[in-house]
Amino acid sequence: MATDPASGVSAQSSDLVGDDGSGYRQELQRSLGFRDLLIYGMVFMVPIAPMGIYGFVDSESFGMVPTVYLIGIIAMVFTALSYRAMSREFTIAGSVYSYVQRGLNPHIGFVCGWMILADYILVPALLYKFSGTWLHAVVPGVPLMVWVVIFVVTITVINIFGINVAAKANFIMLAIELIALAIFIGFAIDYVFVRGGGTGGFSARPFYDAAHFNAGFLATATSLAVLSFLGFDAISTLSEETRNPRRTVGNATIAALFLLGTMFVIQTYLAGLVHPKSTDLDPALAFFQLGRQAGGPFLYYLLLGVNILAAGIANALVAQTAVARVIYSISRDKLLPWSNVLGQIQPRFKTPANATILVAFVSIGVAAGLTLEGITRFVNFGALTAFMILHVAVFVYFFIRQRRRGLAGFVAYLLFPAIGLAIIAYVWSGFDWITYTFGFSWMAVGVALGAWRSHGYRTVPAAMEKLEV
């Protein structure tokens, strides 16, 4: 079977409709490779993410922070595998919206896309407000919202200028984060193994404490870990801007999960060696304070500054990129208000500029109207709900409809999705009533919107009418 060299889509599929058998005309610029997607995923998950929350995770896990991230790798690999399975089958932007739409049901796909929007559209606002808060503390004379607007305008311009500009910015920001991480590792090794500080050598204590390692710890650690790994799924939103997406998107997703997970484990293990008991540290600044213990004020301000850049620029950049493409995907199916505007591509830069600008305005409004705690609560509900539906879609599409029921099919399309669904459902069941109230209210709005745009769920997007899925 012949394969198109750019998209990696088989000639048989390409004969269906559209440029790649998806039902859509190729509008985005297909120029990204495996390295670009891996960098994008790493920037979204933030290689130094544990630094900002180390004190809180350390307290909840009784000092076994690296074990939490080890559990996270194991827990999330099942969801990553479901993403890889769907990305090989459906090479279109829209991520879980498109996968559930075509793998399970078009209308459930819309609701699933609507739910992931609750995650993606709030993440940029959360990151802008985090960075604005930190900078306002450093420069009190500049109001927090001024910093937020500066970040929003900067990121929006970069995103509109093209995916290649954003990819180059991602590469630079990732390099800065990795250099800062390498400097910390160097100082930590010198402090513990050369100067004899902290534990004075290797210790298993950061991984295992017999007094607290029990079922309760595993349950808490699983919840912490799953929420810490959100973001790797955003790689799939770039399918229509990727060369050979069938192979590249899924592999980059798996690679980003394992690579970042390993970095999380290493830096938190060394932190545990530098300062075995963090109860005497400020939870919000714990990692930076133990960094100062190992490397003095230089390392303290270096880690703090790079974390501000990572959240306010690097992470926000990729988050806005992802949500703009999900909005673009749903809008070209005419399922959102103002779809004719939001589904347009900027002809010169080949980016969903209108959707990107909408995200910018929403981010400013959310940052001005909600607290950091409030935004954080609402982000997780949408993502985990969408993940659960994705696992069901993998089972229905491959195991039921495609009848891939041999031993490999049983493992890949029944056993693994079932495990992934159980893990996510467990974490999802632990939300508080405020989060449930917001989440189900958001879902109700999506169900009503879907009913309106699909004439009572009687019509499907035009692209779907031409396909047999």
C-alpha cells in the first residue's frame, strides 16, 4: 500500500475524501517532526514543574516525592497508549475531540471536546496569573494584571506568527529550563556527595519510608501523580502540522511522558538528599530554599527566575497553541458559535489566529475574575473526564468495531484502556463538590450547545457524513 511521504497516510485512505482521508482540506502548515513534538510536549509538561509544588507534594507524600512521580509514569502510560492508538488512526487536529468523534460517536465527541476545553482554555490563564503573582511580589509597583496583559500579548503574537516561530521559541525555553536543571543537579551532587551535606550520600528514604508506605499513601500518590502529568496529551493537537503524524504523534507522546517522568524523579530524589526533612521550609518556596542550601543565593534566584519564565512564557505558549487548535477543529465542524470566524486560518502564517485571539481575551478575563485556587480546581475536571471517554472510545473503536481481538488486541484495546480508565476514574472520584458543581455545569452547557448546533443531535458535521467510521 503506497503512503504519502508528508502525512504518512496510506493512499487507500487518501482516496476517501480530503487531502489525507480525514474529510478536511489541509490548511495548517505541515512542517513539524518528532523533535519538534517532543520539545512541545516537554515544554507543556515543564521539565522543572516539580520545583514549584515540591513543598506541597513532599508534605502529602511523607517525603517520598520521587515515588509519587514513578507512580505517575506507570499510571499515565495507559492513557498515553490510548492517545497513541487513536493518533495512528485519525491524523487530524482536535485531539480527544476528533478521536472520540470518530472512534465512538460524533455527538459524544463534541461533548468530550467541550470538556477538554475546560482544561485547555483555563491553563493559559492559570499560568499567566501564577507568573504575574510572582513578578508582582518582586516588583510591587507594577499591578498583577499589567504583568498578565504583557504575557498574554507576547504569547499571542508568537502564536499568530506561525507554528515554526512557536517551535523555535519552545526550543529556546526548553534549553533554558534544562540548563537550570543541570546546574541544580551539579550543585546538589557536589553538596551531598562531595561536601557531605544533607544525607551525605545515597539514601533510599526519598523512595521508601516503611512507616508511611501503605494503601493510603498509594492512593494519595496516585492522585498527586496523575494531576502532575497532565499536558502530554496536547501533542496530539498538532497532528495536522506534523510530517508523518501516524508514527510521530504517538511516539512523541510516549517519549515525552517517560523522559519528563525520569527528570521529575531525578530532581526530586536529589532534593530529598539535599534536605531530607522539608517541614521547616515554606511549602511554596521549598525547592528554591533547598536550592539555596546547596548553591547559595545564585541558585535560589536562578531557579525562581527560570520557573517564572517556564510558566509565564514557555508553558503558556504551548497551552495557547493547543487550545487554539481544538477550538479551530470544533469550529470547522460548525459546532461552536461564531464558527465561521473561529474556524478560519490566517492565510499568511497558516495559524488559527482568530481562535488564538479569543483565547487571549478569555485568559485575561479568567485571570482577572478567578483566584489561583479556583482556576486550579476547574482545570483538572475537564481533562480527566475527557481521558475517561477516550479510553472507552479506544475499546469501542478497535475491539468492538474493528474486531482486533487477538492477544495483542486484547491487551492493547481492552486490558490497557480498562486499567487506564480505572486509574483516571479513581482520581476523578476524589474531586470536591465545588469542582463537581463547576464540571457538571460546564458539561450541561456543552450538552445544550451541542443540541442547538446539531439540531437536536440529528445532524453530524459535514466531514463525518462522507466517512464510514
